[in-house]
Amino acid sequence: MSSVTVFNHFPRKEDLLLDRGEDAVAILRSAVRDRAAGADVLTSLRDATLRLADDRHALSGVKDGSVPFSRTVAASPALIARAREIAADPQRVLADELERDPDLDGDAPLLAAFFIAGYGSVMVETARRLVAGEPQGAVVDDHRARLERLFAALRDGVIPRP
């Protein structure tokens, strides 16, 4: 395959590794739009993120075999910068979806920013621990616990209480 063909699909070389942005956007849209009747958006987002972890999805940070990927990204300032750029799109999409949600009584852009930043923080810590060689089972358990703390903080700090 020629480099021209590759760059028709991946505009930047960093995107060859960081190619899950569209998947993240689809998961976020679905969590907001397709949630069960009566379920609030935080419950739906929580369920989606825990399902990613349980399925060991690449976007969870706990996928089997993710350590080489995490090492590669952590060793490259260009990949770290691109990952941060890519996170801006899911944040924008989530904020837009939340703004259109008639059931949300809260600050949609703030909730989206806190969710994306919090999820990123959980993933970075998970990757750090896995790269350091900690037992995967313990790291995955902590990953889920940190996700639970993230959603408790979002519920208590961003969504007004009735």
C-alpha cells in the first residue's frame, strides 16, 4: 500500500495508532440517545463505561495486550498531544448531545468536560499501573472502582439534586 493511500485514510501518522475516535463518539451518542426509558444520562454513561471495561474493549484501557500500545503512546509526545486533540471531539459531541437532551437538568458542556477529563484520568492511571507490571486483575478492579468514584463525583457535583 502506498503512503498516499494510507494518508487518504489517516491524515496524520499518529492517527494510525489512535484510530478509535469514531468508536468513542458512537458510544457516547448511543449512551445519551438510546438509553432505557426513565434512565438518566449519568446512569447510561456509567453503564456504557463499565460495559467497556467488562468487555475489555480497546477504549476501556484494560484490553488484554494493551501494555505495548500504552508504552508507545507514553513514550511519544506527538502521540500524547494527538490523543488530547482527539479527546476534544468526543467532548464536543457529548456536550451537543446533552444540550439537546430534554431530560438533563444541568450544565451540559461542564458535564461533558468533566466526564472526558475524568475518564481520561482513569485510563492514564490504569495504563501506568499495567505498564509498571501490576497484576491485571487488581488493576481492572481498581479501574472499575475509579470509574464508580468518577460517576459519584459527577452526580454529586455537576447534576443538581432534586
